[in-house]
Amino acid sequence: MKTFIIAEAGVNHNGSLDLAKKLVRAAVEAGADAIKFQTFQAGQLVSRHAAKADYQKETTEAAESQLEMLKGLELSHHDHVALIEECRSAGITFLSTPFDMPSLRLLAETFNLKTLKISSGDLTNLPLLYYAGRSGANIILSTGMSTLGEIEDALGALAFSYLDSGEAPSLTAFRQAYCLPAGQAVLQEKVTLLHCTTEYPAPYEEVHLNKMLTLRQAFGLKTGYSDHTVGTEIPIAAVTLGAQLIEKHFTLDKTMIGPDHKASMEPGELSAMIQQIRNVERAMGNSVKIPTASEFRNVSPARKSIVAAKPIAKGETFSEENLTVKRPGHGLSPGVYWDLLGKKAERDYDSDDLII
């Protein structure tokens, strides 16, 4: 199974369309399946009173508010048109995360995106999820900071909106829709859950990759991993655990000013990670324990057979003194060694001859 790899550009374009296009080209060269941006109107996303996260304070101007920071990172309607065309021409899937209702409508209705990524921060934003489901788009839902109960309610909102029964939306209706066989079926068809640790960068001891397995067992949906750690080993480990999708932040330069550059990969690192994942996919293979084609060629030189430890005359009794086990492996198996002891040799053997 090929893992779908999203190169998360996010806001690492710093508000520059030219830089965003360079990120598209870098993602293509690295071998990513998709590149993802973030779509928002700063005034719709945060209030003027919203403080920055601690990691944002460390990587941006301390005196700048979160609202001011985000205003400088918006992508315009024109920017979206240009980036979608850039991705189409380059042969990579364009994705974006809507962070507010106008942005959701822009992506789902104006640009008719078939897949929407919803961030961990909006997992409890049931109105946004409801309208995302109403669009009919497939949903990739990150689950950082959440409990199983919160995820179930989020999935209920999506199930209810996909089913479109005509009933008025409510938390009770969402929970009922989640329990319906039709609701479960449509979720399995259209939703992918991503395990995620919402910290930038995420400490290794807080990743808990086994939670991805919990998501799969609890909800029976496609699962993946959105990675915020430094390095490549954690997303690769996620692939060995069956992640169907990997999302990883990347930037052209980690030293640039901006909230996410420091916790992102540079293009060379992204390329190396993707190649490593592809190698791991090839190595995972299947679960049937039989020799491979290469192994068949090595059976004779690597395994051993019963041979004469010294010259043995015809009629002489086989014993522990005149039998031993050596390569090659195309003679009698060492498994019958004890069966030979006490029997008579039917021919002469020189030292190292295969016993037949």
C-alpha cells in the first residue's frame, strides 16, 4: 500500500505568492503527493484579544498580536487561483485547511475541492464540520488535543451532514447519525483520521504513536499521522504501523521569520523522508512466510547437509565420529542426522562427501 504524503506548506510562504509557488515546486521535486496550504481570513479566525501560542511567541515578533501575525499570512482569492493552477501544471494535488466559514465556502464552493483538511483546532468546531460535510468533500481530520468522545462528536457532525436527512442539526442528531449503519458507512468512505500531537516541535515522548492504532480500532476508519517532531524517524515509524497518510511541515529555510519555519523540514530533508518511506513500503511486503526468489538462490550455499567427517567404508556403521554437518545445503537435511546413526553405509565415502 502506498502512503499518501502531504507536504504541509501551511503559512511558510510568509504571505508571498512567489514563495508559495517555490514551495509547490520543492514539494514536487521531493516526491510528495500533495501540498497543503492554510486558508483563512484573520479577522474571522481570531479576535483581537487572542494571544499567540508559546511557540509562535518564540518565532515571531513578541509585540505583535496573533491577529496582526495572521493578517500578514493570508492568501488572497487571486493567490489561491494561481496556486491551484501551479499545482495542476506541476502534477501535484492542491489541498488547504479552511479555518473559518468564508474560507470553507471559498475552497468547497468556489474552487470545488474534493478533499478538505480540518485542523485539530477545529475538531470541536461542529458548525464548521457540519458545513464541510454538506459540501460532500472527503475530510482529513486531525485529532490533536482531543479525547475519543470529542472525536466521536466530530464524526457525528460529519455523518449527519453527509446523510442530509433534512432534520435540523443538533448534537443529539449528530450522535444519532454516528450510530446509524448508513452513518458508519459514509464515514468509512469519506473520512481519514490523523493522529497528531499539537506542539511545535512535538517532544518525542509526547507523540504516542500507539494512539494512531487506538483511532483505527475505535472508529474503523482510514488513519494516518500528522507529524510535528524534528527529523524523519517518527513518520517512518508511523508508516510501519500502517499509516495511510503522512503530513509533514516543510519550508524552504528553517531560519526564516515566521511561526512554523523552525519546526518544519527543508526540501532536502523532505525528499529524504519520502524516499525512506517508499523504501519502507517496499520492504513491508506481505505477511506470507515463504522464501523469496533471492532466498531460493541462497539455500544451497547458506544451509548445511550431512557429510562424512572422515573416510567411511561401505558397510561401516554411521556414528557421531564419522558424520558431521557442513555446507552446502543440497544434500540430506541435518534433521535426519539421528536417523542415520547405527545404519550401515551403502557405499564408500571420502571426507566431506555428501551422505546420500
